[in-house]
Amino acid sequence: MGLLNSIGKYIIYKEKNEKKSFVLKENTDINCEIAQNVSSLDVFDKEKLEGSFIGCPVNDDILKNNISSDIELNKKIMMTTYDMPKNSDLVYREFNITVKDKTLKAFMVFIDGMTDRTVISNNILQPLMLLSNLEIKEEVKDIGEFIFNRLLPFNQIKVVKDYKEVVSNINFGGCVVFVEGIDYAFMADTKSWDHRGINAPKSETVIRGPQEAFNEQIRANTALLRKILKDKDLMIQNVSIGKRSNTPCAVMYIKDIANDSLVREVLKRVKSIKVDYIFDSGELEQLLEDNTFLAAPQILATERSDKVALMLSQGNVAVALDGSPFVLVMPATITEFLHTTEDTNIRYPYVNFIRIIRMVGIAIALLLPGLYIAITNYHQEMIPTNLLFAIEASRENVPFPSVIEILIMEFSFELIREAGIRVPGAIGATIGIVGGLILGQAAVTANLVSPIMIIVVAITALGSFAVPSFSMSFSIRIMRFVYILLGAVAGFLGIALGLVLNSMLLASSKSFGVPFLTPFGPVTNGKYADKLTRKPTWKQEKRPDYLNTKDIKSQPKVSRGWTVKDSNEEDED
Amino acid sequence: MKNRIQFGSWEATALMVNLVFAHVMLIFPRDMVKFGGSASWMIPIIITLIALGYFATVLKLYKNIGSLDLIDISARIGGRTLKVIVGLMITVFLILTVSIFLGGFSQTLKIISLDKSPIEYVEALFFIGMIAAAYYGIEVVARINSFLVPVVIIGFILITIGVIPAFNINNLFPILGEGYASIAKGSISMLSAFASFIILFLMVPFFKKKYLKRVGFSYIIVSGLLLVWATLSFILVFPYEVAVDKKIPIYQMARHIEFGNYVQRIESIFVFICSICVLLFLCVVFTFVIYVFTKTFDLKKSRPLILPMAIIVFSLALLSKRTNIELLSNNSLTLIWLTGMILPLLLIIIGAAKKVGLKDKGDIKNRQKH
């Protein structure tokens, strides 16, 4: 039969079953207000509207109401808010509590996966269901107070009075208990979920210094800072961002150092953000920064807890967002983007040496390709004769003008860099081989580019790796292309014009009221010792003048007590 | 007009020094040699001393003026009419300065670097810088001067250090060059290098008045030292007879740098530092053109003025393109530059006599108490 059927398929045409294709329909506009009150209204399509009520979101106004003592109403509101039991990870559990011969209905709601089930069972459910059956000797005046004081042996429990707070706590790993006859609920902080531990920083590595980076948990991050600073005046103010997500966000500062108006401005900006959801501090950075179109960043994003702690101690303000391993620090001036935390930890001669190297690297990353184009096109006399012959010989067979050549190379390099980040780890090494072979060997052999150009691009790439800040590195990469074009159109005059225009652009921008080029333009007074170079640690007596801190002195003039001759010592002499 | 622009004494000093230093980048050392011959290095010393005396006098008079600038002083002296007259005079003076220097600088760069490009193209590049500067305003221009001017000066000093092996002490003899009369004539004529005083007295409200003394003296001393060093190194490298024919002195000096096989002919470094210096000069003067005009007519917005003014400057620069470099060393025109010193002096003398800065009775009482 099987054989016959198979042969039959080739002889007899059989129409295929039509595959049902999905059409994404437009949402029907439901007037939720009418739908919610449809039973008491005389409207068309009453039956249809009654069914559609379930699709309506719970109005914020309802959540703003105070909790009712009617447990059935509370139950209805919680069920509707979370669309239970359709919503599978929401746990709803009813139980009874007995208080002095009186049995009260109760229920709890929490989200599975975000809470600690053992804690809920042992420290909330068990006491409420079992302890309440024990003989009560004292007179019970207020049932709610009795439950709070005697029946809930849990360390983080609080009373909440409106549904909005209930919902935001449940969403963030809380467990809520409603009890019949009580017009408030008990909220236990039972949050517990799987998360990444504290690892070493990935994008800001140092040799000398702590190896702790932030993770995605806001509390772990704030705890890291508390642990480093150990300062009672460290303030961590909670703000939630996101109309729907209510993502926790912490604004951190040291209250007797940070400028009040700066703190107010940061809080104002953070609180004023109106978005539905926010996922990362990168988004927050873009919502907080002063100038969107400026190439240079204006807020420092770092994953290093010691860097944030250091900047807080100088008078900056930091903002941490739950779910992001990068903390934002503001205001940020050019110096912050050029320094690393290692700079404070290594000795004075080393840090200045490394900073000079870094500055040269940054200058190379920004200007070298542009200068190369300017020199080879307009100022050939600068090149020593022997080198000029070598360059000329290497370019002899290259069909493109040098500007096209360098643009091709720079574009290829940027492509490799981008691909290197996106490519899965397992095949990451291939990028190096492909990039190295194609750009290095094959392009030269094919006379597409000259070997000297490879050297220029390679040195430029090395220079750009010396930029400590990821965002600043982007800015330099973009500006490099502008300098190439300016070098091509007017030689050194073009580069000079670019430098002046770029300087003006940066000098006109501000980060939270502080000019971006501070302390170089404007030059600030005061003896802040960590500008382009760094003074010895014992000479860093003042905090940055431009932050207008409440306490400008960070250490006394003589911070090394042992250098001053002790009076007892004198006596001994 | 409420003034919100503010910057410190460092920015103001750097800005002022560059206004003088730009002369060095063009033909100042050659003009010195023209007047003084082998004694040309004495002229910058004399003009610096004159400038110091001038500023000390003005500073004393400024006690009765407070933190007013030249426009405010003229308004207090002669009301709106005098304010408009003085404002227009300053605007014209600054437009003349910026257009002649724009032409001169463009021609210089065309000669030494962009020889295949039309002069309009070179001018257009400066034009872009000037427009951007006026758009961002005086505060930003002052800020960038604070860190770019030191770079320019260091570059210049390196060039002059590079030519030390070519110094010939015999070039300084005879000590008095062409004689007292020639040195004296040159000193008066070349005082035009300090024509930028007019801008100092327009800037007073931007920095605190207590810094006027610091800014003024440090500007004169630093500029004087640069003028002396530029002239001295120029005359030490080139004998008098050769020096008078050198059109762009510092560039010609830079051509003499030679350290082994690999450090030679680095005159292009001059192009780089000269371009930055010139751009800063033009940016500052043009920004002040817009500022003075806006303030004179109490205009609420200055940005609509930028493009028309820039076109006027550009056209004037093109008009005089054949004579630009020579215009800068024209003796009769040099005297016009002295307007930059004479006009402020006259206004400040009258203002001080009328005590325009102490208009409020309270202020006068306070001063009497002290």
C-alpha cells in the first residue's frame, strides 16, 4: 500500500493544505473607562465590551488608592493588576490566620524566580499559619499590630498603604501579605535572584589597584562603594526611573563635600526623565548629558568601583542604575577621560612618564593620519631626503592618491575593530588573521596601499588604544577622519583650522555647569594637583577648584606627619 | 546691556599676548631692522617701556572708572551720541585691522605653503574660523587662547632655539645701528604693535577689575620679551643688509634650522604655529567687531550680524590683496594703528576727569571715606 501511495503521489495531483498565515492586526481601540464600568452603563456592543475589560491595563489611579480592609477587593485588584492566573510566574497563595479564636482570611503575592522561596515559607507563611494557633496570653487590641510584632519574625518587613507601592515592591522581589480587616499590607523584602558576581573589570584593566568591577545589581554596587569609602556622609538617594519599569536608580554623593546645587541638578535631571522603560546607564547617560551632538562625552561611565569612589571623594556625583554594570559620574571634564585609576596608585615618576606617553598616544591617534597627508601633499620639504625617496618608492605602484589610500585603510581598520567586537569568541582569532593578512600583506602586495601607510595606520591604532575612556576613544576616532580631510584640503593650515574649531567646540560645551576643557580652558585657580601631569600624592592638598566643593581641602599642608620634627624627639636629642 | 561673559586673568593675558605676537609672525622683526638696522633689538625694548608707561598712566586714571569698558565710558561721557560715534570708530578700526591682517596672513601662507591655491581659498579657510569664533563668542575664544597661545609661543621659541647655531654676534654691530633718530622714529612707528590695547580696555568688564593691573603688565612684559627675542634672533641670524629683504622673517629663520640629516627644513612647523596664531588673532578681533557693534547699538542678538560683517571683512581683504603685506609695513598706515592706543587714552582721561565710574553717590562716598 505504501508503495502504491508513493507512486500515486506522482500520478494523481493532490491539493496541498493551505498554510494559515498570520496577519498582524491593528489593535482595536477599546475605551477602557467605558469597558470597566460597562455593567452599569447603557452602551452599544455591551457584550463585546464586557469581554474586553480583561485587556485593559489597570489604571494608575486605581493603584494610587489606599489598600482596602475588604480582602475580596484587594484580591480582585491584585488579580486584575497582574492578570492572574494567566501570568505564570506570579504566585498567589491564600491561607488563614487565627488570632484569639478568630480566623482571618489572608493571601500573599510574590513573583517566582525573583524571591527566596525558603525565606517566604519559613519566615512568613510558617509563622503566620502556625504561630497564630498558639495560645495568646496578652490582650489583642490591634490585629495588624499583633501580626507585625508577634507573627512575622522576618528582619525586613514594612507596612505599605497603597497599591502602587505594593506593585512596585512585588516587581522588585517583594512578597506582600494582605489580611482580612486590615487596611494595609505587609511587605517583606524577599528579593533573591541569580546574578553575576563581582568580577575583575573587563574594559578598564589596571595592574596596580583593586580588581573589583560593578555588576548588574544596584545594591551590590552601592555596597561596593560603601565598602571602599567607609564614610558616614556618603549619601545614596534612591530614585526610580521608568513609568512602567520603575527601575531603581541611586544618586550618590558625599554630602559634606559635593556642591549642593550640583546634587540638586543631578537629582532634578534624573527625576525628570519620563520613559516607559530604561535598561542601561548608557541610555540614562544620553538622557542626562548637556549636548547630544558633541563628539566628546560629557558624563564618565565606568565599571570601576575605585574610580567612582575616588571621584565621589573629589566632590563629583554618581548615578547607578539597576541592571547596568556601568556607573555614571558627573560632571566630567577632559582630564577625567584621560586619566586612569592606576594613575593614583603608581608612584609619582611613573605616573608622569605614563601620562606623557598617553598624551602622545592620544595626539597620534587624533592627528597622525591628518599630519601624514598634510606633509606628503603640502610640506614635502619637511621629510628628510632619504625618507622622502623611501616613501616615494613605496608609493610608486599605488594607483590612489594618499588621501584615498589612508581613508581606505582607516575604514578597513574601523571595520576590523567593529567586527572584532561583534564576532563570537570562538572565531575571534580569525579576525586577526583575516585583518592582518588582508590589510598587512595582501593589500601591499596588490599595490593597493603603500607599506608606509600600514605603519601610519598601525601607529595610529596603537595610539587610540592608549585612550583610557571608551567613549573618548570614539570621539577621537570620529575626529581623526575630519583631520584627514582637513590635512588633504589645506595641509597644516587645515589641521590648524581643525584644532581651533575643535577647541572652540569643546570649550563651549559644559558638563553639569562645568566647562569641558577645565582646568585648561578656563584655567582654574587653586592648587588642584592632578591636571595633565600629577603632583606627588602628599602635595595633593586640594580638591578640584571647578567643582566648587564644600570642603576644598582634601589633606593638610603637611600630610606626612613624620617629615615634621617631633617635639619629644627634640627633647631626646 | 547685562554682561554675562567672564574669564580669568590667564585667558585675558594669553589673548592679549597673541594679539601682539601675531605681528611677530608677519613682518615685525623686518620692520624693526628697517628702522634700527643692527640696533633694531633696541626698538622693542623702547616700545615695551613706552607701553608700560602708557599702561601705568591709564591704570591710575582707571581708578575713577571702575569696571567700565570704552563703550560704557563714552556713553557716560557723552550719552548715546558719543557712544555710537566711539562704537563705530572702534568697529571701523577693528574691521580695518582684521581685513588687512586677513589679507596679509593669507598672502603669507600662500607664499610659503599653499602656492598653488588661489588667495580667496586661503582667505576662506580663515573666514570659516572667524565665523565660528564669532558664533561661539568671546568667552570661548578667550578659553581656547589660554591653552593654544602657550603652544604657539613654545613652538616659536623652539624655532629660535633651533637657529642659535646660526647666530652671528657681529650682526649687532654697530651698536646704535642707523643712529638715535632712526631708532626713535622706529620706536614711535612700531608702537603700533601695541594697538591691541584697545581690546584690553574693551575686556575690562569680563575679568574682575582687580586683575586689570596683572593682565596689563603681564601682557606688556611677555609681549615685549617676545618682540625683543624675535628681533634679536632675527638680526643675529641675518646681517642687516640681508634682513631688510626677508619678507617673512620667522619663516626665513626656520629655514636655517639644521641638526644632522633628519632635522632640517622644518620651516613647515612655522606654517603650523603661524596658522594657529593667525587664526586666534583673527578670531579675537572679529569677535570683538561683532561685540562692539552689538553693544554700540544695544542689539539683543549678535548672531545675525556675523555673516554680513564677515563678508565685509572678506571683501575688504580681497580688495587690498595686492598690497596686503606691504600695507602692514606702510608708515602712514602704521600711525593709524596708533588709534588703538590714542582713542582709549583720550576716553579714559575724560572719563577719569568726569569720574564716570563713580556715578552712584554711594560709590563716591565710599571712595571719599577711603
